[in-house]
Amino acid sequence: MISQDCESVDIVNDLLRKIRIKESQLKIAQESNMVYTAEALENQILELRYKLSQSQDPELQALMSLLDD
């Protein structure tokens, strides 16, 4: 049980890290007027957020909603 919780936290942390990286890349692409790159990054971020929402238990979802605010 504890190992499952640790794995879940590791997965969530990895997804959050990937989202932060993609958001940084998106900001750079937008500032550089790289329209197609920005669009691709936005789609990748949406996919990662979807994966994140699917991998979380209710407590982690509540925590994530606080981070979004």
C-alpha cells in the first residue's frame, strides 16, 4: 500500500515537472512568435494535464486545484 502511494506521488511529481517544463517552453515560443510550436506545446500540456487528472486520487486532486489558483 505504501509503495503504491509512493509510486503515485512519483508519477504525479514527474507529470508536474513535465508540465512546468512545457509551460516554460511555451512562454519562450510565444515570446518568439513561434505560432506552430506554441500550438504543439499547448496540446502537449493539455495531454499531460489529462494524464495528471487520471492518475490522481481525490486528495491529490484537491491539492492540485490549490496550485492552479
